[in-house]
Amino acid sequence: MGSDGITTLRLLANIINEGIDTIEGVYAQAKMPFPSLDAPFNPTDPAESLTQNTAAEGAVMNIVAAASQLFAAFHVSSCLRVASELNVVELLRDTGPAGLHAEKIAAPSKADPALLARILRLATHNIFREVTPNVFANNRISSALDKGKPSSVLFERRDERLVGTSGLAAFVEYLAEDMFKFSAALGDTILDPKEGVLQFNRALGTDQPFYYWLQRPENRLRMQRFGIGMQGTAATEPPDLIFTGALLVQLGESCSHKIQGFNWSSLTARSSLVDVGGGLGHTSMLIAQKNPSLRVFVQDLKHQVDEAKVASGQYVPDLPFTMVEFQAHDFFNPQPVQNAAVFMLRHIVFNWPDVRAVEILQHLRDAAQPTTKLVVIKKILSVAASAPSSP
């Protein structure tokens, strides 16, 4: 009988807790503190040599082994992309918990069954299950990547396999292919800096900015995947985040402050919301669904707007689209909407150097009314150091 989720979590917690108890006992007996992670390594410190104690070393290795999948995370990302591209989740969905042999999983794509089995085996780090040797089945995590279509359709219409999906599979593929390559070029970009050359430019050998590069005809499917994937980011956030907008900011060890986001319901009927660089418009569509009296403008480059017009009815079919307009617009050009109540920029300004971000904002300022609001949405990496407590 398989264990439930809580039992599995407790087994992992027990491994870690028992290891900590062993380490604590070894150091208590020696009357030494366990070396702090925040302190520099000092090979002459007696506490460091104690880590070679047989019991302590074994406990440390058990704890490390319990989290060993973290060390191979980049390989898991690559494997996950392969699984999504080959529609493995959907093939396994059709066969149920009994699973499917790697040879049958590989057959529709003519992939190497032995190699695919090894790929899926690595992906069983909490994604997929190996029921018996070379026989795999879905679990809760892999099932989240289901594109919701019959596997046969996905193989027959490969160019459309991500269209009409939740976007999570597209987001994973985008991260595991494009962003993966950009990340790998980070070291070279820092060690050999060149004006205007970012990781993206190095990875793909182009001097164009990313969003313009996506507009090239040969990148049509990449652009499609990017737009759908950005909608998929919603699956990584609380469903009501755009409405609550609540953040708990830690100001010290015992002091925190709650910041409330923008109150969309405060906008009057027929107020204009402009989603600048809005992609498929999934965020502004959520706002429009709860505030149907708003006039919504979704702006992006032409190819993305064309995708948005097709996709909008699939993602939010109940929205009255008489109140929604998709506009082809480059935010480095003057803003055409002159009476906006709100300009919204989600994951935009931090994607550009400061001088270009100022250009974007200046065009919005030139078009703004005295009452126009600017809403900037971005995930910001918290400072690692604790903020000092207020006196």
C-alpha cells in the first residue's frame, strides 16, 4: 500500500531531525558549537575537524541525501522539457495509474526508448512515478502539466499543442529551453562584458532585444509559447493576487508591515485600463471579469496582439469583449490612449536598462491625465540581510 502525502513528508522530516539530533549530540559531548553557515570556513577550528567524526559525518550525509535532488535540478529541468515536448503527461493520463512502458511512450515521437526511460527516471524526483522498471505513471505534479487534449491530437497538430491550454506546460518549456540557455550564458556575460550584450544575446547570437527577436518569422512558435507561458505564470501565484495585492514586508526580527495593492473596484464605470506590454492580456482579463464596466486596452507588438486576439476567447470565453480592445503598440513610441485611468505594467520596466525604462514611463507620463494611476507589477528579490528593528 502506498503511503499518503503526510506520511512521506514525516519520513523526510524524521531523516532530517534524526540527523540534527546526532550532530547536536556529538558537538554537545565535545562542548563545541556546530560551525555556523554564516561564518567563513576555518580549517584550523577544532569544530571543523569534528565534522569528520563518524557519527556526525554520517548524519550530515543522510541530511544531504534527503535533499540531493536539489543538486541535479538543472538536469531535472531539461528532462521536464523533454517530457512536455513529447506529450508524456498526456500519454500517461490515457493509461491511468498502471503506467506505460517507455517503449510505448517513445513510439509516437520515435524517440529512443532507453534514453527516454533514463530521462523519465531522473524526472521521478517528485515528478512522475516509476511503477515497475521502465514503466511510468503520472503523479500530482506531472498531472499539472497536462495540456488537456488527447495525446493523438497533440502529435497530429504539434504547432497548436499549447494553444488553449492553461499555459503551465508552455511556461515550463520556455524556462527549460530559452531561459535555461540564457542562464548558462550569465557567467560569460559577467566575465566578458560588452555594451548592450546580455545573456540572451550571447546565448542565441543576436544583437536584437529579446522581444523584437521573438517577432522574427522563424520564431513564431517561440512567440506563441512565450505568450501562452506568461499566462501560465498565474498558476505560480495565488489566484486572487491581482485583487488582494497584499504583501507582508519584514522590517525586523519582530516587526512587519502589510502593503495593500491597488483597489481595482475603485475605478468608475467605463474607466480605461491600459495593459502596457500585456501579452495575451490574461491579467487585465481577470480584472475585467470582476469589473465588467471597465474599458480595457491590451497593448503589445503586432505578432503578440494577433495571438492574443485568437486566444482571448479560449481563455476567458464569458468576458464581454465589446469592452476590450487589442492594440498593436510598441511602448517605446508615444502612447495612443490619452484618457487612461490606469496604466498597468506587469513584468515590464525591470526587463530594460534604466534609460530605456525611463523612455517607457515618459511616454505614459506624456499621455497621462492628472488623475491617471500607474500600477507596476513585479516580483522583487528580497534583501537577504535582516532589516534593523525600529528603535
